[in-house]
Amino acid sequence: MATMTMVQAIRSAMDVMLERDDNVVVFGEDVGYFGGVFRCTEGLQAKYGTSRVFDTPISEGGIVGIAVGMGAYGLRPVAEIQFADYFYPAYDQLVSEAARLRYRSAGDFWAPIVVRMPTGGGIYGGQTHSQSPEALFTHVSGLKTVVPSNPQDAKGLLISAIEDDDPVVFLEPKRLYNGPFDGHHDKPIVPWSKHPLGEVADGYYKVPLSKAKIFRAGAELTVLAYGTMVFVAEAAAVEAGIDAEIIDLLTLWPLDLDTIVESVKKTGRCVIVHEATRTSGFGAELMSLVQEHCFYHLEAPIERVTGWDTPYPHALEWDYFPGPARVGDAMKRATSA
């Protein structure tokens, strides 16, 4: 075991797969010589050469389009979009080509690609460097969507994604790259070296793409969260004095519905937390599923804590960000109803 940041764990996953499989290639804007804007690919080009790890033009549609073609011809490309906010020019390639290739070819071709994207706010990135577009991917048949919350799971999930024969959108919460974040921006940063989930196994291992984890066991209510909000929910539960069971979804689609249903049936109450805008966010789908499968077990209305229906503000970042106070208030409402 080694102590790693999420940046190092993601780099380690790519390193492992580049070494194990000659068909794995890594590319994107500045990922080669520069090592990526967040240094997730640092040193990989020097180790594997410019034909395996290389820079591309500033063309997100081209990056993903090339990845689809590579995948159809037998490679396993890992493409980086520098920020999730920049993926929109590539959305047609993801939806119309990558997600549909297996279906439209009757199984003759498929797109075993991974598209990595830093996501979310909390870094003062403003409206064009802070978006959380996960719901735009979960809506598309044929795409798998992953959001790790810690280095330990991030490495295993990325290895699983690279080996998967379907296209996987791998969203990396940038606020978690260097340490867990509980939403208290005015407190000292905690590094991953001081958190047990910063301990990451060397070499090859996998975390399944369709399985959630119980991050914190509890009996009073169930919290459904992913990415940065897992740690925010933990802080909120502690500060509110509520025995909350926190489920880290890890993979948004395919979703581990069994774990969700089992927990909500046990607690009878549910709070859903995500950073993305509220309307048509993934939390709306989670609410529908909990209502559909747990209706007779619910003791209170389902609560949802999200970002607001506005662009991500720069000056008012922490009014937008679903912090422990807002999440804690929702927990109190759910348990007092």
C-alpha cells in the first residue's frame, strides 16, 4: 500500500494499464510533455513514448471522435477533456457515435473508450470551470458514468473503465484531487495522506463499475451522494448529530439500485445531495427511483440539496456550493417530519 492523492491514483491506474496492455493509449490537450493541467498524466509520455501518450489540438470533438475510431479498430483510448465544462463540442460524438456504435452495428463494432473530465466547483473556477454535467451523460443509453470520491476507489474504477468494452465517462471531482473536502472552505486543507482512503494498493486491482459503497453506516436516514458531496454529507451528519447512513454511489449509471433500496427501507428517510444545478439534475432521477421502490417505507418526504439553477458564480461560490449547513438542515427536516 502507498499513500496517494487522487491525482496520483488516477495516474497510477493509467500507468498500470499502459504497461499491461499495448492497446491502451492516452491523449488530450497538454497531457503529454506538460503532464496535464492537474498533472494526472505527468511522466507517462516520458515512460511510454509519444505514440502512446500524446498531445492533441484544442478540439474536444476531434479528441472524442478520434477515440471512437480508435476503439472501433481495437485500441483502448483514454481521452482527457481538460475541464468538464469544455466537453460540449464533443457531446455529439459521445451521444451519436460512441454510445450508439454497438447498437447500430448489431454488435460488430463497439467503442471501449474512457473520457476523463475534471468536474465540479470549490476551486474559484467560475462559471466555465466548475460545472457538473453528469446528468447529461446518465440520460444517454450506451454510456456509463463514474464519479469517484477518493483515491482508493478512483484507481480501481479507472482500471475497470479502461477494461470495459463500453464507453465510460469518468468524472473526477477536482476539489478532491489533493484531499477530502467537507465543504468548510475556511478551514485548513486536509491532505489524502491523513485520510485512510488515501491508502492505495500498488499495481493492478479493480473496483466494479456498478456497485455503490456504504461510506458511513447509520440508522436515522439515508443520504445518497457522490464525489465531493460524500464528505460534505459526512460533515453535515456529524455537525447535526444525526445517525445518517451515507451511500457513495461511485457509478451513477449503471446504478446500484439494490444498495439504495435496502438502505432507504431500513431508515425510512432519504436525503439526496449533488453539486449540479437542481432542475433535471441526477438527483431528480434518484428521487423518482426511491419513490418508486420505497414508497411504503418512507416516513418523510425525500429531501434534495443541490446547486442552484444559475451559472456557477465566482464571487458567491459558497452560496451556490451545497455546504454542510444546507445539507444538515435537510437532514433535520427529514428526521423531524
